[in-house]
Amino acid sequence: LEELVDNGFLMKGVDRYDDQYYVMHDLLHELSRNVSSQECVNISSLSFSADNIPQSIRQLSITINDTYDESFEEEMGKLKGRLDIANLRTLMIFGLCNASIANVLKDTFEDLKGLRVLFIAINMPTSLPNNFSKLIHLQYLKIGSPYNLEMTLPSTLSRFYHLKFLDLQAWNGSRKLPRDISCLVNLRHFNSSKKLHSNIPEVGKMKCLQELKEFHVKKEGVGFELRELGELGELKGELRICNLETVASKGEASAAKLKNKKNLKGLKLVWGTEHQTIDDDVLDGLQPHPNLRVLGIINPGVAPCPRWLCGDISTKRLESLHLEGLSWCPLPAFEQLPHLSSLTLKNIAGLSVFGPGFSGVTERSFMHLKTLEFENMPELVEWVGEPNSHLFSRLESIKFGGCPLLSLFPFLECSGLFTNLCSLHIENCPKLSQFPPMPHTSTITDIHVKNDGSELLYDGQELRIEGYAGALTFHSMDKVEVMHITDVSHISFSDLQKLNSLRSLYFKKCDDMFSAEMADSVVICSVQKLGIQELCITGELFSKILKCFPALSQLTMGECKSLELLPVEDGGLLGLEMLQSFTGYNCGKLFSRWPKGEAGGGARAIKPFPTSLKELRIFLEPSMQSMGLLSNLTSLTSLTLSSCMELTMDGFSPLITVNLKKFAVDAMYSKQENMSIAGDLLSEIARSKLVRAGSFQLEEFLVDSISAVLTAPICSHLAASLHTLMFSSDERATTFTEEQEQALQLLTSLKNLEFHGCKNLQSLPQGLRDLSSLTKLTIGICEKILCIPPECFPASLKGLGVISCSPEQIEQARKLKESDPWFFVSVVSPFETY
């Protein structure tokens, strides 16, 4: 691969999970397709013509889509007669297929004999080709399976003696391997999880194997002794050996022949946390080859340092060293490791001071060290270093965790020398407190300091600070876009003005940052999103704060118990002409100064929000008492009114619903138990001549009243666009009337139907089977629904969700999952989760 990259055939990339991938340039891709067009073909469109596929094809790939038109089976039948299936060399099927498509593919490829490469994902063992066990010429096999579906690997896997590459990375079934898997004596690459690697019995028979991620020594099982490793002379990459506490002698350890594995780059030697060393020379018998680059020794207990590491070091090419759970004194002579760039010391007994002159460390110990990590070091008090040590300028990453006595390290006194430092993590080191202004340079882009309830978190683009009293260097944070400030008082608005890239700003429990004397000259034009939580401020001060952020498009405010929005024409929220989204919750007095009733809902009355608003969410707010406060918001696309117990219909204008795409209303009347405002809202909309049937744009609707929605007039309005309907907390509904069943049938675009917290609902709608567009059904906390009949499901349904349900519902969901592996069933409850 690297050679192909160097010559420009491939380009290397890194995804969001830091995994590498390779991409071919468009021109080269097109050229390769043209050159191989008589040998290779991919079927990926919803419909294809077998007549367009050359008869000479030997390499075939099929990309599975959710659905195929009716001609797919017919064309695949033609393809079977057109191609020489028996002589196909490659078959790659990408994606999972349902039962009907799986049967078509099995019938098409029943004559496979000469395959060398097979890629396939299966829902059940019968999804494999009929003569899978006879594909003895296979050299490359990749098998995948979906999550939450327990399946075992084919027992015939071990028959493929010519197999060189086995890829089970996408296998999510059982981690048990066939007992005779070691018969794959020609296997070179086994791409899978560590769990599968560690379950290979008699792995020594697979002498060509080039990678083994993990090996567990087992005394009770035959084929898991260290001598099995001794037979694997071709191993590359990294190897982790666990359960070394079961190894009784140096001779037994030497049987692994680690010293002969010249291609091995990484080695981790792991003992259990509770063990007694039987032979102090076991570590000596585990000596690796001098070519080793990465070494970890974990929990060897009181065993002494091996001669190959603490005497004349044989592994002088080490680049990374991890030492954990040991009590060596002194530590290895690090100056003999000129290439060492990463050092991790964890739970080292007796180590109280680290640095030149202590534990064998000298000024020449770390000539190229870039990463240094100390973790769970209960006795470490100090890291000492010379003022002009070469070590500081080369370090790129420092991490301290769980060092309760550590009170001093060089960064605290001479941070300016750490010019290349990019990452600094300090957690649970309570005696480290006097930090220099952070970040100390613009180079560092990863800081996490957490001690005794205070925290500083910085990644170059986002800064989170909670209870942290240390100084900050705002001029070094010119790329910060998001900032969260909690429980601090030493940051000023003038400081925030220096952050030219700041887009989102959130305050919590930091009243002292705000005062009536705030300078009017402070304006932060870059901030578009503002959040305030648990602030004790007045409406007057809040209006003054808003003037600092003239470009706000999104505002969130919650749990500000003393805050009352001022009913003024100039200023407040009305002054935010670019505001598009507002969320308010649990403040208590937010709208208490605004007029109530019909008088407050008049067309000429002042409203709290600017007409530019498109998204509005208000919940747990008792001061929200009149729909008239929203009557000017005719551009709304999303509206949520939840648990506003005093909300009335006074001043309601149906025009605010004309452009809605998302609507959630579960604001119960406080004076009429189990009554919902939703019924009045929807009735008013249906009666209004301003909104005609079919003109609604609503796509998602959450409501607390089944009876309010399932009426013919309402469903006629919703029919064209509604794809998600959620009934939440309707405690009055018990069954569905004939009128409601008929109204439900009008929702021809419905794809997702959910019932949550409908505690008295006893059954699902009988007309579910006729909802031809429905793909997902969810039932949550509806314990009186005892029957979930699959015969009532429409053919289009692909998934069922059952949340916090009864044991009866769980059992029915389990049986449904067993009867149809292609049907997705999700259960989340106190009893069972899968």
C-alpha cells in the first residue's frame, strides 16, 4: 500500500475515528474500470440489465439497496444463464439483504465452485451460498453480521486450507471459533477483534500467521500454552500476552521464542492483578528481539527487572515503553534507549521523585522523549529537572492522573521552556494548583485540568471552564469558537472581546461576571449562540447583556429564577433582529410582566419575541399563560410547548402553525385534570379558513391527546406531509374508536408512529396493517398493551421499539425477533435490553 501511495496510485486519508483509509484518484479509478470492464463489474443500481454485463466477467460485486424493483429477480435469473458462475473468481456482496433478495442470490450462485474471494454479510447461517463448504479454493474470505443477533461462525470455516486472508472485523455474532480453526495452516492475515484472536486453540499450527493481537495463556485448556507462540515465526505488528501469572518457570516462558520474532514491532506482557510470582526468572525468559519498537510490562508484581532491560539493554530500538504495577529500583537505564519517544509509568511502588539523580534517571535519559505519562502514582511527590533541560523543549504531551502527593513539576515554574507542548492532562492531583496562565502558547491545543471540583478543558476550538480560578491567556485562543463558563468570576466581557472567532457562548452560575455597571461599549459581534443557566439577574440587566450580542441567532435560557423579561418595544428580545431560535425552561417568572388574557393577545400589543423567530421551545415554564404572546410568530418552523401548566388559548392565532414542520404540544391544563390544550389548538386550526386542507407542512408531531389528533378534519390537514407522529402522556385514551381508526388511515405519508406514557391504552390501532408507508413502530411505558400482534403490522414495517415495557411485551418482542431475523427489534427495559 505504501508503495502505491508513493507512486501516486492511492491517496491516504484519516477518518473521524483516526482510522486510516485509502482513496483512488477519480481519473485512475475511471481508467482502471475501463481497463477491467471485461473482467470486473459492479451491480449497484435499483434496476440493472443482465444483457449489459459481458459474459467474460470473473470478478463480480453487488451493492445491496433497501429495495429492488420487481425486475431484479428476473434479471438475476438471466445473469445466472449468461455468466459461467462455476468459474467466477470473485464475489463481493456489500450490505445486508432481506429474505427475498437473499433467496434470489442463493439461487443465482448455487453453482459456485472456483471462488478465490468472497465478501458476504449474513443474518443467519442459511444466508451463505448453498455449497459454501465446498469452496475449497477460497483465499480471501470476509464475513459480517449485524449487531444484536446471536450467530455462530460456520463450522466448515476450517476446511478452506488455501485461505490466506480471513476478515471477521465486521462479525458481531458469537466470539467462539470452530474448534479446528487451526487447520487453516496457510492463513497469513486474520483481521478480527482481540477476543477472536485470543480464542484460537493450537494457534501454533498456523505457522504462516503474520498477526496475532492477543494470546491468553490457559492452564486448563489444551492448545493455549506459551509454546504455541514459539511456532509462529512470521508474526508482525503487536502482540499482547495475558495471564502470565500461570507461567511457572523461565523455561516455560522461553518456549514462546519471543527472542526469535524479528518482525514483531510491539509486545505487551500482562500478569493478573492478584498473583504470586513462582519463578523470578519468568521475565528473563520473555526476552524479545532487539528490533522491538513498543514494549509494555504490566503487573509483574515483585518480580525483579529482567537482565535484558535493567542491565545491558538488548532492546535499544525501543520507541515506546509502558511500565505498570511493579517495584523496580532503579528503573531501566533510559539513556541506553536513544530512540525512546514515549514513556508511561503507572502504579510504580516506591517512586517518590522523578528526574536526574533519582531512580537511575540522568540528563541523557530522554534525548528524544515526546510523550510522558504518570498514572496512579500514590507516592510521587515531585518531578525535578534542570532549568535549561533539553527534555522540556521536545516534550509534546504530558499526563498526570491519580497522583495525590504530587506538588511540583517543571512546567509550573518554567512553562516558557515547553515550546512544543501540544497536550497537557492533569486529573486528580489536588496539590497541583498554581498553574501559569493557560494556554501558555498557541501551540498547545489539548488541555484538561481537573481537580477538586474545578475543571479546565480546551481543544483549540472549544474552552470549558468550571470553578477554575487560574489565569487565562485570551490572546493565545484566537481560534476558540465555543466557550462554556461555569462558576467563575475572574473573566470579564472585555476578555471575551479578544476572541474574534467566538461563535457560541454559555454562562452558568457566574453572577459576578454581570453587573449593572457593564460598559455599553462592550460589543461582541461574532457570537451567534448564547446560553444562560442558573443566573440570578434582573430583566433590566438581561436587556443590557443582550445589547452586547447584536448578531444572536440562537438563545437558550433556563433556571434563572429571578429573571423577568421586560415588555418594552425597544430592547430585550425584540432588539435581536437576527434571532431565529429561542429555548426557555424552568425560570418561573420569565413572562410574568406580560399582559394576560384577550387584552394581552391583541394584534397591536407588544410581543416578547421578534418576528424573525423560526424555532421556539418553552417547557416547564408556569409564567407562559397565553398563546397570544406568540401570535406574531408566523415564520415558525418548529414549536415546542411542554409542561406549561397555566397555558391558555387566549389570543391564539392559527397563522403561527402555517409554516410549522415540527410541532410538540403536551401542556396540560392545571385546573382540569387530564385535559390537554392540544384539542383546543387543533380544533381552532381545523375551523380556521386561513389554513386549508392539504396546505400544512407539518412533518413531525408530538402531542398528548390521541382524540385531539385522530379526527378526519385534522388528519386531512396532516396527510400530505406528516411522517412522524408521537403520542405522549395521554392517560385518558384506552382504545381506538371507529372514527379514530378511519382518521388514522388518512395519514398516508406516516413512516414513524410512537406511543409513550399512554398508561391506560390497552391495544394498538387495528388499522396499522393498512398504513402502507409505516416503517417503524415504538411502544414506551404503555404497560396495559398486553398484545403486540405481528399480523397487524403492515408489510412496510422494518422495525419495532419496546421501551420500559412489561414482561409480556418483552416475550412477544423476543419471539418476533426469533421468527424473522431481518426484522429489527429493539428492547430497552429494566428486565432486558437487546
